Amino acid sequence: MSLTTDLKDELARIQPVTQQAMAAEVATILRFAGGLHLVSGRILIEAELDSPVAARRLRAFLQLLYNAESTVVVVSGGSLKRGKRYVVRVVHKADELARMTGLVDSLRRPVRGLPASLVASGHEDSAAIWRGAFLARGSLMEPGRSTSLEVTCPGPEVALAMVGCARRLGAAARSKEVRGTDRVSVRDSEAIGQLIEAMGAKETFKTWQDRRERREARGSANRLANFDDANLRRSARAAVAAGARVERAFEILGNEVPAHLLEAGKLRLQYKQASLEELGKHTDPPLTKDAVAGRIRRLLAMADKAAHERGIPDTEAALTLEMLEED
């Protein structure tokens, strides 16, 4: 199953701590997944969910809190991507339920945002609000570059309230309008984990943390591998470039090369892609890489000086564009 399905399944089985938190979750689900309809002058409430467990949970809470009778209608998806939908419907005393859950005000006018009592709620109610919103219209992407925990909101006022609730739970959320739809998303991996844990989904939190850590470990390993590869390429290119300059130095100096510099130069030509440390192991007695580098440096300096005095190309003239390229 996807992380979204796993999280919804776990959230739908969490028992709210208080009846107030339960009421906050119900009001949020009805606001996000619901719709108010007028039929013959009477209000009808519907809430469309994609989880049968969430639908049963909503019906149980409606009965427990408001003694509201409800029915559920299963609607088959119209495409491969859209599965079954579960429509919870309240007809009897729906107008009273709409008023008690904050869907309408005392004058029976639809409320655009979340009820004021919920907006100013504490930690437990904020967690219940996010739980209800996610059960209704939430999604969770796998840890990675495009990771996010997101809810689709019924309007900008609701989106603003959700940002505030996330802040009370210690997570930074952002609201944005995408193709005419208001969305609230959390993109920071640590903040996503914090929000999942705050909603009470302990198992999904563990799964999320495990996948996040594994991805970060793979990313670190790949970066180190790429770094090592780049270093090896640079080292090999520098060794080849040094070999070309040494060869030119021998052409310039002829038989005037001191024996100890001649030895270092010949080793550079013989082992063109070896590191300085490896070259040092071939000398007798063995030399450190700094000693080998110093001898090659003095050889090139001697040849360049002689070339400038004679007015001929120096050792750098032996370098090609490929040798000068950088990663």
C-alpha cells in the first residue's frame, strides 16, 4: 500500500482523547469532504471519503456526538486511478447538525472557513483537525526531492486556518492555489514526520522515518561516490598533464638534467596515471609524495627557465585542451 493509504488507515483507527477532539475531527471532515445541499428547502449533508474505515468512523462519531442517523452509499470510480468512494449522507435533522458542526451560522448561512472555536483550539484539537483534513483530502508522498504531506482545502479561509493549526503542532506549512484549488502542504521531511506523529500515527511515523533515513543514506553514499570519482578523474588528468610537461622538459634540457630529477621525471613518464604517492614507492630508497612532487616541480622550473632564455616554447606548450579541462 502507499504511504497515503497506510496513514489514512492508521488515522481512522485512532481513538480521540476527548469528545472535543472528536467533534473537531468530525467538523473538519464534513468541511473538507462534505457538501451542503438544499432539497425541497431542507439541508442535506454529504461527505465523500475514499476509505471505508474512515466512513465507518465518521458515522460512528456522528451517532455518538449528535445522535445523527446516517447512511453510506458506495460509488464506483470512473477511472483506473479513482477507486471506490464512500458517501456518508445525513438527511434527518441535517440542518441542526450543520449548525452544531459549524457548517452554517445561526442564520443558516454557509461558513466559509473553519468554525471560530476550532481555529483558536489547542494542541489536541489541532491534531484532530489535521487528522480529519487528511482523512478527507490528504496525500503523503514518499521521502525524496518531491516529498510532501498535503491537504486539498475547500477555500482560502480554510487553508489559512490549516496553516495555523500546523504551526501549533510545530510544523511549518504553506498554502498555495494550484489551478483554482487551495492546497496546504508541508515539504520539510522533519516537519512531515513531526506532523504525522502529532496526528497520532505512530506506525506510519516509524515507516516514514525509516524510509527517510534510508534515502538520505543512499544520497550520501552517491554523493561520496561521485566525489571520489571526480577526484580520481582530476588526479589522473593532472598526472597525464605532468607527464606531458616532463616529456617536453627532457626535450628542452637534453643531457643537462640532474640525476635525481631525471629519476623522478622518468617515473612520471613510465607510470603516467599513477599518484605521486605511488611513484615514491618505485624509487630507491622510497620517497614521500611531497619529495617526488618537489623534484618534478624543480625539473619543470629548470626547463621553463632554459626555454625562456632560448626563446622557445616552455613545458606548458605540451598541454592539450583536454588536459586543461575541469569537472
